[in-house]
Amino acid sequence: MSDYLDNPAGRLLALFEAARTVDQGKVASAEWAGIFRVEHLSPQFFRAIANMASMASETRARIAEVEPEDHVLHLEHFGQVDNVIANFARSLNVNMGGFLEPLDNRSGEYALKLCSAILHRKRSEGQLQRDERASLLDQVMALTDEVEKVSDLDRELRGWLLLRLHDIRRALQYPDQFGLVDISNAHDLIIGGLQTKRSRIAQLAKSKIAKNFVGVMVALDLAVNLGANSLQIAQSDGHDSPKSSTVVIEIQNQIEQHVVQLGESESVRQLPAGQVGDPDGAGAGSK
């Protein structure tokens, strides 16, 4: 596998290396579905293709930024990568060998290796440790299972949560396709969706999943911040430890406040009638 998965060039290289290992005589689209770990011709399949095109575009842009004088030289054979990705338009009608034909391992593939090494040194996105990814993935899958099973979420919120959690799960599960920035983006979508539709926060607070949801979102936020700033943290001897983002803290506080308010309301409802607003415990008919 590619040495560096902390940049788009390294992840593209990992995908092309995987493509070299499958049956070169079989239909390319079906083989790519297996590499992407998605259903053939599903919406996720086409999203994965778009993700590859985005990685190629990002690689070009970042190399131009970090190597302003030599980027043309580094990208001399990168057109081969673009040509292979363009082959997805005919992937139903060509075998994998034909699909990969434009990518020469001594030029186009070498350009990917070179770009990956340059970006690793000069523009690394940061990475999560394997055990940390696995731990976060377990937490997300457990939360997903809870969302599917609880009866206190309406259909819209349940469907939205499952969609967003699915994206986070895939970003954590497949480091050859998704980097730290993709995990961060998937996390931002769920946090942003709560900000723009505050009624979701109130409903989450009433649900049995509230505590676990907050815990998972905070854990993801801290992990992303740690991964993205690992070099600075190491240079500071651990003094600049990662902190939750302001927006995540805000969402956490709002959910917790709703939970407290709901708890207080429930306590009032459970008190005997005479105790409401009556510190002496006298009933409404007391003299």
C-alpha cells in the first residue's frame, strides 16, 4: 500500500495499487465497486468516483502551492492519472486491464508517488493512529445501532442521523479513500445540521441516545484536532493539548441544558399538587 495516506496523492496511489491486484480481465466498474466497498452502480459508487476526481484535483492544487517553481516538472505525467479517472465513463464496457492502461507505473504512477512524498513532507493533513480510528469506529457503529433501535426519534431525524453517521463510519473505516480532512468534513456536516435546525437539538435531548451522541461527537472533534495538530503538539511537549471546537462545546451545552430542563419539568410533574411553589408543603386549600 501507499506509504503516505495523509494526503490525496497517497490515497489515489493506494486505490490504483489495489486496482492492480484484482482480476484484470473482469469488468472494471464491478471491480472498482469492490475496491470502494460499495454496491455496484449505487449512489455511493458514483460518490466514490467523484471522490477520486476530487483527490486528483486537490493533488494538482497542493503541489502547485508547495512547489511553485517545480510543480510543472512534478506534474509532467499527471495527465495519465486524469485519463484513467476519465475511463470511469466507459467502465461498464472495459475490463480493468484496459481501464488502467493509460497509467504507466514508470511515469504516471511514479508521479503519484513523488507527489505523495512531497505532500507528506510539506502539506500533511495529519493522521489518526490505527487503534484510535478503530476505537472511534466502534463508538460510531454503537451509536448507529442505538439510533436504529430507539423509539423516541421521529422519522426525519432518525434518517438524517443515520445518513450522517454512515458518512462518518466510511471515512473512519477506509483510510485508503478518506483522510483526516474527510472525517472532519463528515463530522462538520452533522454539527452544522444541528446548528441550522435547532429543533433537532431539542429532540435529541429527549432521546435515550443524547448522552452517547454528545460523547461520540466530542470524541471525534478531539481526535480530529489532535490528528491535524499532532506536529505542533509534539513540538510543544504536550502543552498545547487539543480542545473541543467552540461550536461542538456549544452544541454539547445546548443538549445538556435541554436535558436538565426536561429533568426539572419531570420532577415538577411528579410532585404532589400542594408542593408546587409551596415551600411549606401546604396544599392549595390550606388556611
